[in-house]
Amino acid sequence: MTDLPEIHGLCPARFNAVKDAFAANFVDAPEGLNELAARFSVTIDGEVAVDLWAGSADTAGRPPFTDKSLVPVFSTGKAIMALMIARCVDKGLLSYEDRVADHWPAFGAAGKDRLTVGQLMSHQSGLPGFDGGVEPEIWFDRQAVLDRLAAQTPLWEPGTASGYHPITIGYLAGELFRIVDGRSMGAALREDFARPFDLDLWIGLPESEHGRVAQLRKPAAAPDLGPIDAIKKAAFLDRGSAPGGRGSTEWRMAEIPSANLHATAKDLARMMSIIATGGALDDLPVLSQDTLTQATRERIHGQDKVLPYVMSWGAGFTRNAGLDVFGPNPEAVGHCGWGGSMAFADQATGVSAAYVMTRQSPHLIGDPRATRLVEALYAAL
């Protein structure tokens, strides 16, 4: 049993069970995954209702983890990426039924000419990774990645099945965004949301902010992908399946919307409140309900070719149906990230929430620490 660190933040009495669950994750976490530092934040009808944080910002237990500490949330950032694409749809720059190749002609090569934006965003393009040997440094050359993926033959027939794209989807969606909007997705996130709404969310973290990033402890085991085949190897296991060879500074500064969002839990939850409130952020409309419905509705359902789950995908969002990791509502949507982070929104209850942590687990979806917090939250509603 470890000592309980001081817990900071906001927690009204009605959510005492959430605070108890948060505290328990530090001293008696499932599977021995006792927290080093963590934050759990909740909005209800767009207002921050719970915001708890505790622990140390490095693995040696020295500087405190504070409300200003940033955490790399990896694939949890795909939920923000999906919202940024939804903004393009809402502004009339894109339709989910458009063919990707109509905006990006080179992408139509090798049998990808009929793939729609909605299919791309729901991991149906057949491009979860590269089909041949590449070096990990390729990911730091955006154009080289885009040229290779645009020319590549899909690993399955596009539009017939989902297969989670861990990193490639960020480059594909990011390029589509750049073509129709004119800005990088990271720049647009800063200009349209982070600055005007005071959101501490970064796709591409300036070096001046790196001192705020909490240190992670990597998981003790690899995730369980189920039986391994060529598709899963391309997505997760091949030498060049993930960025490497350049160090953490260049990694943090790169703009990879699928993989390197740096964030606070509070501002992840606030951004996800756009969905929970039906399109508003801080009471200002930013997305129409029609666009939200299109973005979050089921695009494909079935056994994923990369993840060992039966998945229900929206246009970039993991749908809760069948997973039950985002509360009891099957229509809730969100995303989980490598090591255990997650963010979700539930329009039926007006709730959005986010969990970040520095001790990573091997769970691909539904880290038990996050699940404990979400269960306590819904029990208190």
C-alpha cells in the first residue's frame, strides 16, 4: 500500500464517490496500476463539474503534478481530430459523403478512388500502416508519408471493413483538412479553439511548453492484439510502424493529430463538451446538431482488422456500443489512447469527461482505472 498524495481540485459533495475512486487508483488500483500522477475532469451541460488531480510530474516523485501539467494522450487526440474534421463539414468545406480523391486526386491511386471522407475517418481505407519496410524517421517527413500512403495499394478492399489506423489516419485526415481549410490542423486548433476558449490543447507542442510535460512510465507489457497477421504488423509491429529515431523534442513539436496531442484533462473534457451540449462551447455555438449527428452516427460495425474488438465507428470517434467504457449510453462517443488516457461525451446526459495519467497500462481500450472513475461518475448523476 502506497501513501495517498494530496488531491487537488474541484469536487462537490455529490461526487464524493468519484473522489474516492480517484484516491483509490493511487493506493489500490486494479491490476496493481497504482497512479503516479493523474487527472480526471468532468463537464455537465458545458460547465466543469469535477476536476481532480494529484501526484508527481516525474517518475522520481519530485515536482508536483499541477493543473498546468501537460500529458501526451496519444490516440485520445483522435477525438479532437474528429471534431476538427467535423468543423470542416459544418463550414461546408467537406461532406462525409465526398470522395477523398475529389479533394486530393493523388489519393485515388491503387483502388482508393471511391473511398469517402466518412469511410476514411472510420478506418476503412485499408491503410493502417506501410506495406513495406520503412525507417521510423519517415514519420518526421510529412510529405514522404503522404506520398507513400497515397500511392499505396490498400491492405484490404476499402469500404468493406474497419481496421484501426493508429498513426496514418492523422496524416490522412490532416492532409484532407489542410487541403480544404488552408491551415494545418494544429494551427487551426490553436486559432479557432485553444486561444479564443483558453484550451490547453496542442497538436504540435512548441519547445517553450515542453517543461510542462509530465514524464510517463511505459507499460510493463505489450497490448494484446489477438492473433497477429500482416495487417496488424503494418499497424503496430513493423519496425517503421511508429515514429522513432529523433528524440522527444522533435516528436512533441511534430503535428500528428492521431498520436501526439498534449493536453490537460480539463480542457479535453471542455472540448468534448461540444458533443455533450449539442454543439456549443462556453455557450457559443461551434457545430450544428446535424453535423454532430453525422459525425457520431455509426459508419461501420464489426470485427476490426487491427484491434481485437468488435467496433462501432463514427467519423473518427469510437462509439460506446458494445464496449461500455464511456458510461451506460451506447450512443456515447470518444477515444482511448496508448497507456490508458481517454475522453468521451454523452449527449443524452450532457456529460463529457477526460482522464489522463502518467503510469501507462497495456490496455488498448477501457483502462480499469478510467472505468472505475466513469462508473463512480454515473452512479452519482
